[in-house]
Amino acid sequence: MREWWVQVGLLAVPLLAAYLHIPPPQLSPALHAWKTSGKFFTYKGLRIFYQDSLGVVGSPEIVVLLHGFPTSSYDWYKIWEGLTLRFQRVIALDFLGFGFSDKPRPHQYSIFEQASIVESLLRHLGLQNRRINLLSHDYGDIVAQELLYRYKQNRSGRLTIKSLCLSNGGIFPETHRPLLLQKLLKDGGVLSPILTRLMNFFVFSRGLTPVFGPYTRPSESELWDMWAGIRNNDGNLVIDSLLQYINQRKKFRRRWVGALTSVSIPIHFIYGPLDPINPYPEFLELYRKTLPRSTVSILDDHISHYPQLEDPMGFLNAYMGFINSF
């Protein structure tokens, strides 16, 4: 009789093969509508998804939204309509490797490339000479810092930034507390390709839910929307490559934090104070010390890392208060 472990192995191989070939979940009606209402443009042969909505007639204002990790431009859907009531154009994109955009592998993903994609999108839309308001979250905060650095250098072809509003992003490496899975994946060890292939909805939802506040956690259907965006184009297989931004942020701290401290444009920060990734009060104390000219909106004490999803009205009111202040 065969050894028991041989029998187990024979059973496990086809089960594992089937598991690794589970198709991505179907898009919910809401997420499908988001995709079909958007468009794609090409950046160096890669398809980038974006949304571009016309808002208030006669307003000269444009806002560009930069989403966080590991989700997509769909993070902004709860405040989208409110933004169109204030701005002439509301624009958002899925960064390369996220959402409905292409997710090439192998690929050296970088904050520099993502910033260039934002610039390319605005050229594609004919907005390269317009003054742009940037609204960013998490990973998008770092992309915004690179765009701000280029703006500060006054390089030709770079976008002109009118204002910047950041939110719950780890702009300071020393106060950033990545999740355990992020730590394992960002180091690019032998475990990375195994973990990305074994990742499923259960692992994802168990990892992401704790970064929301206890009363504002996403529903299961909302988590499935996030997971569907990640699984689109096998995005779970590039998460370890995308997470190299954590190492890049440490390496280029002087460049990116220096950009924030050296420009004269209005800067604001919207903060969910229960954020375990950018914890209170350490993060806020360092932010105010480093950027004394910046204004800050602190949301209710139960709001955490995704303030635009957890408290969309509070987030929108804070942003409108900032935009209307100059």
C-alpha cells in the first residue's frame, strides 16, 4: 500500500492546480458601470484606465485624484458626484499595476513611472498647460510628492500644480507601519511569488479590514469589488513588485519630503486618526513639525486609513473647505 503522504500528494497536486487557476470574480453591476463609463489611453504600449467627468459649467477648476495601494480609482466613487458640483473636470486613473490598467510582469514598478503616467494622461487630455488641483490618498500621496518635486524644478513639460491635498499616506518612512504581509512581500524574497499566488479573497479581506475603523468597515460586497479590481489582469501576481514603493520612499525621502517643504502652493492633509499604518499622534506631530504652513483636517476619532470611503461627507466637506480657502 502506498505511503499516506504519497496519496495526499497525488490529491493535492490537482487541487492546487485548480486553486491557482480560479478565475477572477465577476464585476458587480456598480464596478462594471465604473469600468464602462471610463476610458483607456496608451502609455509606452501599456493600457491605462481613467475616468474623466465634466462638472460645473463655467468653472475653471480641474482636480486629479490619485488612489492608494492596493486598490484603484474606484476608491473615489463615494465623493465623485460631490466633486463634479465644484470642479469643471474630475479626473482619476488606475495606476499601472492597479485596477483596470495593465499589470505587466516582470516589471520594475516605480513611483517615478507612475508620476510620468499622470503627466502623460494630462497631455493626452490636452490639459498640460492648465493649473491642476491634486487630491491623493496613501500610495497616491507619494506619486503626488514626485509630481510636486518636478513642479518645483520647473522642468518643461511638467504639470502645473495649483494645490495639493494629501490623505492618510505614509509620506514619512519613520512613522509608517506597513502590515505584516506588506513587509514580507516588499522584501522580494523567495516567499513573495508563493504568497502572491496563494493570496485569495479570505486572506485579502482579513488583511485589509483592520485598516478601517470599527464602525466604518467595508461590507462584503465592497471588499469583493476591491478584490475584483486586484484580480483583474492577474494583479495579485504583481503586488510584491508594486510594494517596492516602500523601499523607494525610504531611499528618496529627502527628495519627496523636501518637495513638500519647499513649495509655496496651498497644501492640506485630511487625516483619519485611527489609522494603524500612519498612527496618531506620531504621524501628525511629525507632519505639523515638518510642514507648519500646511493646514490639517482631522476627521472623527473612529475614522481610519480610508477616510474617503469611511466618511465621504466629512472628507468632502474638509476638502471643499480647503479648496474654498484660497
